[in-house]
Amino acid sequence: MTNNLDPDFLLQKQRLRQQVNKRSDRLMDYFLVAYTVAALFFAIFYETWFMALSVSGILLLAYYSVKLALPKSDLYQYVMSAVLGFFGLVYLPDARHVRDALLCIYRQCHAHHLPKLETAATHAYCGIDTPHCI
């Protein structure tokens, strides 16, 4: 099989790929900063400072160390995927409180429509202990 593609086309394709990668890297830097700031912001309210600082620090260290150590490799893009996935773990302790609050609001707004047994079953199923909003 021979390659009959125009060399100018291949060069243009390579330049375009480099431009896209450069732009996406810059956007990912902004997203990392935003996730870190959001984790620290939520830590103010839910007192999850240790988790926010340690996980965010480890994730940032992992991403930037791979990116700086292997600048010609695409490995840092795979590490970025893992980093963005693990940033979701930072929000899990905070998400429990959000779930509690949403269930509390739901139960207060719809208490006259739901029988007590259904409310208790929903409460037990979710595993939420929110006696302050009954």
C-alpha cells in the first residue's frame, strides 16, 4: 500500500493537530484551576479541607509532572482524563450534604402529597439521617 497523500496536506494536518492540542491544553489548565478553586470553595462550607487540599494537590502534581517530564508524549492527555475523573471524588463528601438538602426540600414541599410510609421508605432507601427536616 502506497501513500499518495500530498506532503503539503500532511504538513497542514500536523499543524492543525498541534494547534488543537495547544488550545485544548490551555483550556484544561483553566479547568484544573476551576476544579481546584471549586473544591476549596466547597471546603469552606462542608469542612472538607483535608480532602480538597490533598486530592487537588496530588492530582495537580500528577498531571503537571507527566506533562513536564514527557512534553512530546500524549501520555499527559490520558493522565488528564484520570485527573478529571478523580476530581469528582473531591466533591463526594459535599454531594452527600447536597443530597440531604434536596431530599429535605422535596419532603417539605411535597409532605402533604406523600403518605408518611412512602416518605419513610424513601428516607430509609437513601440512607439519609435528616431528622431536622421531618
